[in-house]
Amino acid sequence: MAELLLLVSLAGEQVAVRASEVESVVEIEGLTPVPRAGGHVAGLTALRSRVLTVIDCMASLQPGLRIEGPRDAMVVVADGHPYALLVDRVEDVVEASGEIAPVPASLSAGWTRVATGYVPVEGTLFLLADVHALIAGPLAEAA
Amino acid sequence: MDDLIGDFIAETREMLGALGGEVVAWEAEPQDRARLDAIFRFVHTVKGNCGFFDLPRLNGLSHAAEDALAEVRSGKRSADARLVNAVLGILDRIGELVEAMEGGTAPPDDDDATLIAALSEMVDEEVVAAAPGTGGQPRAPARSIRLSVDLLDRMMNGVSDLVLARNELARRLRDCAMEVETEEAFERVSASIAEVREAITRTRMQRVETLFAPLPRMVRDLGSVTGKKVVLEIDGGDVELDREMIEMIRDPLTHIIRNAVDHGIEAPGERRRAGKSEAGLLRVSARQAGNQILIEIADDGRGIDAEALVAKALGHGIITLDQAGRMPHERKLALVFEAGLSTAKAVTSISGRGVGMDVVRANVERIGGLVDVDSTLGHGVRFTLRVPLTLTIIPGLIVEAGGQSFAIPRSAIDEIVRIRAAGVRVESLAGAGVVTLRGHRFAVIALSDVLGTERRSEAGDELLVLLKTTGGGAYALAVDQVHDHEELVVKPASPAVMATGLYAGTTLDGDGKPVLLLDPAGLATRSGVSLDRIEVENVAGSGAGESERRPILLFTSFSGAKRAVSLPAVHRIEEVAASTIRASGGRLHITLGEQILPLAGCDTIPDRDKVHVLRLTDGVEEIAYAVAEVMDTVSLDGAPVPCQQPGEVQGVALVDGEQVELLDLFWIFSRHGAAAPHADRPLCLLPQDDAWMDTFLRPLIESAGYRVARVGEAATADLVIVDESEVEPDVGAARVLKLRANPEPRGAKDDSIHRYDRAALLGALGSATSTPRAARKEA
């Protein structure tokens, strides 16, 4: 069975994320900042009674950048902790039409860490992003 | 015990259920090793559990089956159909017995012997045939089930959602006119939500008994390994604790007990010599005190040698000699929790590798608990673990800093004081400060500084929340506002948040907004305040009287020296652009706001963009003192060793084992301050063209408070200094001071002073300053 993918736009790219890893898509309202946390941690938000750690995927790709405007986020559970990954926009859910191909080495720095491969969808190639790498943020690289 | 049996029954039945398929498969293929292993593990587990519960029939059955299967596993016997049948018969019987126990019905007749006999290699066919499973009995209703914690968490979350939704609904209902019936219905919903919440909270609770149950066996084993006799007393097993919490304190408890038996309790011979009974007493008890559970582990062994700990800590450089001298007994004992300290003379397989007690403390603190130690040498040790009643719901205080709310666990809070209140004295400097409260000193940590958020309240308007940590250390946290006490449902925070080291978890406030729970110990670590040191100082401060001790500010001067200045003299610390410093009028001045202040601390304009400046004040005058780096505030006791030469440095003091130069404020103010308006100062005339006096003597005269002019520039003067070889100028001088180049006076009548005799010079200058004004007025 073809894998379902969630297409999001992030830093001007159309990126695919495995739909199985995404619990839901929400719009973030109200952020509680987390002072002294890594730059990619935008804050905390409550989804019903759950506290989600909100990750700014732009900052995760490249420190210093921020997601502006719309507050679309993917809810992801990693290691038992719920996260909301802020992206520019959540576009669509599509079916992969082929196997995932390895990433060529020519991606820019942030993407090298985040992208796990290319995946074809109806003849177009999309970057497949790893949610865990986005959550880990740029600090994980140095560690 | 009922709980444990319930667990055993549930576990056994669950395993039997899972084994059903295996048994059938094994029957079809007796050579299958994996199936055999699975069945062997089952009977082995049942056997182990039975021994613990004193269930002889189950024990006999499982033991026999285990023996037979062990022979098959070791290859001594092959698995034939008859053996399979016999094992199946035993498994069925175990199932029946367990069900009977659970249902409280009478167990089936005791024909276990036949079943066991069927296992043996030589047995006739009839016996085997007589052992079919009897599975037709009605099942008793289950009294206990096993659930995953995950599911419990989901239920807990669901109930929290309900509570939030109810609160929201209540707010909306308040705003509109409501019929009585609606109100009643809402009340009912509200009450049942509270009930469900209570019940779900209870599902997480477990008796401490489960934690204590393995102890008798453990203590017995430890005793026989070490050749000691130990009597174990257990008390308070019916206290209930959160299941997760029980898991968290299992290791610390085990560790403390191992230590007690291995190091605490002496060998029988030694105990006899000490006049104690041969068997050592180990007492483990649990009790509830307020919202905490206290678990005490006490032994009557040899106790902890506090002095040995201190010696070891000194050897490891954990404390200084000075600190050691001022440490009270409890603090010395608490050193046992420092990493790398173990007083055990020999490393044994059980304990004493110098790792452990620090881990114990860390584990207990991680769940919001505290651990204390008390010991009398020769009479034993008592450890007290204090853990919050539940991990998930803790009473907390909501505070505000930088416009954001934070929660603090109430167990960590000692008291809350307003800075302006009577009896509270705060010496505060750009967030680093010391508060004196009823004779105790505490470091002040401004929450907004630690968090790097904006300060909202004016200095002096903050509230201080006094926080205590393990071992009696304490500090004051300055916050903008204190809100309500609330029951907080605390959830673990994600690793990204925990990485800051400042937070213990997250929670939701009444409106359903996330709030961070602060970690008091983490805040102290982050702001670089050593609680140990402060605590030691507290005790010393309260005991020795405060007048002996004064707070000082440590800094690095531009010359690279480590210096300190008395804290009360520091009015403010500012960071300013170096461009505000100008050399003018023979000295450096700095522009601070609308003021121009004389600048001390450096001779040239520092070669950097920003400069830290201490604003020193004597109450009237203000002087800026430039420093390379502001380090810390500490309190200094004892007088510094005075310097030989007067100057910027008054003396040298010992701070944390390092020599620190203490600024001479008097000298600095007399030198840099406009000590007296310029024209008001006494005038000293120097000879014209005397290079030595101009370069060598002039600064000294000026520092003594004189204006200096040349002979001929003024008609009268308070003092005229001349070389004794020169002719005395014709000036209306109140006094004339003659200097000679030769160290030895030329005769008894020679009233000149040797020009390098500083003391005599200053004496003459000093006495001059007291006389001249009147003289000048007359002149």
C-alpha cells in the first residue's frame, strides 16, 4: 500500500512528512514562552488538556529564522511527549507514488539534517522531512 | 498482602492465557525448543512467586514440572507425548487453583500427587489418563486487572479535559440568567466529575507495602553475605503512594538499606564489645505528614563519622578549610550526598564505591522530594526521604515575572516576604544581592534575570519567595507578583524544555493555559549561587553576630587583579559605552546620564566597547569605578590584612581561598572625590623649577587635600615647601616645610624632613591641614 504523506510548505519548499507520524493538524492559538529554551522552541500551547511543546520548524532548519503569520502546526508524539511543529502552511494529504530515494549531498545545511530522502508524488519529487530531526533542532547537530 | 496476591493471580492468569497457544503447539511438536522454554519460564515464575506467598500446593506442582522440563532442556530426557500430557495436566491444575483462590471458592481435591507422579519417566497409562483438564467450572468475576500506565494517563487527561470544560461552562453559565433546574443539573455534572477525578487519581495509588515487601529477603541475604545479624522492622506499609513514585524511590531505598547493612551495622563481635545486642536493628517506616510521605530508614550501627567526611571533602577540594571550620554537624553529615565521597574503608561488592548517595539524592529530588540524614557516631544513622504524595497533583504557588506566570512547588517554599517589609534588608545590585531576614542571610536571585526576561517591577517592589532545597540550603527568589496557591496537575515537560535545567514540568492554569513549573535547585545552579556556601554562612552569621561580617562585591580590575569593594558603598552597577569616558582636567571623567563623575579604577580609557562601572557613594559624593568584570557578592568575615602602603588597596582578604584586594574607599574618595570645593582647599606652594617636587611630591600633597601652586603664583599660602638648601621664598606662609636630600639630619636643631620619609611628610601635611584655614583667613 502506498504511504500517505502530509504535504506542508516550509521555508519556501514543499516538504512531505509521513502522515503516520502526524497525529493531527491544528492551528496554534496562544503561546506560553519557555525562557532559556533552545531557539527552535517557540513555546508551549495547550491542546485540550495536553501541553504541547511548540517547535518552530524554520528556526529548527536555520537558527534565527521564525515562522510568521499563519499558525498551522502538525501534532506529533515523539518519545512519549507531544509536540506541535509550526510550518508555513499545511497543504494536502497525498499518496506516495514510489519508493523513497536517498538525498543527494547537495542540500543546504539545515535540510541535510532534516531531510531523510526524496519521495515521488504524481511525478513530482518532494523532500521527506524527519519530524524527530525537526524536534531536535539545530543543537543536536553540535552535540 | 491482598494487593500482592491479586497481582500474582492476575499475572499468573495472564501468563496462562498467553501460554495456551504455546502448549497446543508444543503438544503437536514436542521437539520445539522455543515452546519448551516458554513453558519452563512460566512454571519457574510460578514457583518463585509461590515460595513468597506460602502456597504449598502450587509450589509442589510447579516445582515438579520445572524439574521435569529442566531435564528435557538439558537433554537428559526427550519430550514425548506422555510428558507433554503430564505437563499440560499440571498447567491446568495451576489454572484451577488460581481461579479458586481468586473466586474465594474451595480448591479442587488434592490429587496433585497423581499429577506429579505422571511426570516421572516410569508410570503406567492409567494415571496419565486420569489427569485430564477440568475446565468446565464457572469463572469467578475478576477482582483485579492489569492496565498500562499509558491508558491511565489517557484517563487522567480525559478527566482533566472534563474539569477544564466544566470550568469554561461554569464561566459562561454565570454570565447568563439560569433556571434553577439547569443549575442543579450542572451541579450534578460537576460533582460526578470531581468523583471520577478522585477515583482515577486513586487508580494510580499503591501501598508502600509493595516497596517494602522484598526487603526482608534482601536484608537476610545481605546479612548472610556480610556475616552480620540484622533484625528488620517494617512499619507503615499501608501508606499509599503514586505507583510511579514507588518505582522512583525503589532504587534509592535499596541503596540506603544496602549501605546500612554493609557499613552501618557492625559485625556481632564488634557490637558486643560496644555494649550493643549482637543483632543490629534496621527500622524502615513510612508515614504521611501533610502532603508528604516520610520514609525513614534507621539503623543502630556505627553511624557516620562526620569528621572523616569533612577530611575527605577537604581532600577532594569540595570544601575549603575555612568552610569546614564553620560547618554545623548536619552540614558535615550532608556531605555524604556529595559525589565521590564514601567513608567506607574497603570497597565491597555490595556498596562503598563512592557512587550512590549522590545518585540517591538526585533521584529523590527529581520527583520533587528531599532526603535528609541524621547520625550520632556509634549510635546509628537515620535517613529520611520526603516525597510528595502524588507525582501528578502537587500544591503549588503561581508567581509572575516578566509578565509571565510560573509555578513553584509549595513543598519548596518556606515563606514569602515583601522587600519593603520591616525586618527585611536587601542589599541589591543589578539582580545579585543578599537579603537579611531575622539574622539569616540568603542570596537573592531575580527570576527575570535567570530567565532572561524583562523586569517589570521597580527595584524594591518585588516579592521574595524563600525557597529551600535538600540539606537545608535556601535562597530568595525575587518575583514581580505572587498569585494563588493552586493544586497543579503536573506533567513531564519535553526534553527540549527540560534541557534548560530550569523547569520540573508543565501544568495548566485555571484557564487551560500552559504554565511552567520551576525547579528551585535548577534555578540556583543556573544563577551560579552555591547553596552550600550560603547555608554555611547563614549559620555562622546568626551565631557570630552580624557586625563581624560584611557583604562585599568581587570584581576583576583592569590591572587584572581580583578585588573587592564593600557592598553598601556600591550604589549601582552600570554597563556604559567606553566613549562616555573622557580624559579631562588631568583625570578621567565619565558621563552617566546627566552627571559627570570622576572615574577611578583605570588610568587610561579602556580599550573596549563597553565598560562595567560601579557607582560608589559615601552618601554625599559619587565616584565611578571602572572594572573589567563583576564577579559575585560574598560576605567577608574577619578583618583584612592591612597594606603597607596607603593607596587604592586597603588590605588583602581571603575569599574562598583566594587573596582578594579590598578597595580603600576612604583613599579613593579622598583622592578622586571633590573632597572639598577647589578654592576652599588649603594652598601649598612649591618652588618654581623643582622637577622632583613637581613629579614626585605633588601627587602626595594633592592627595593630602592641598591645592598646589608655584611660588610667585600666590602671595600667601597655607604651606610652603622648600628644599633646605634653597633660600626660603618671601611668601606669607602659615607654615614652612623644609626637605633635605640627606637621610640624616644635620644637627639637633635641623627641623627639616628627609624627602623620602613618607610618614613624616604625611604627618606634616596632615597637621598642616588642620591648622591652615584660620591662618589663611588671617593672611
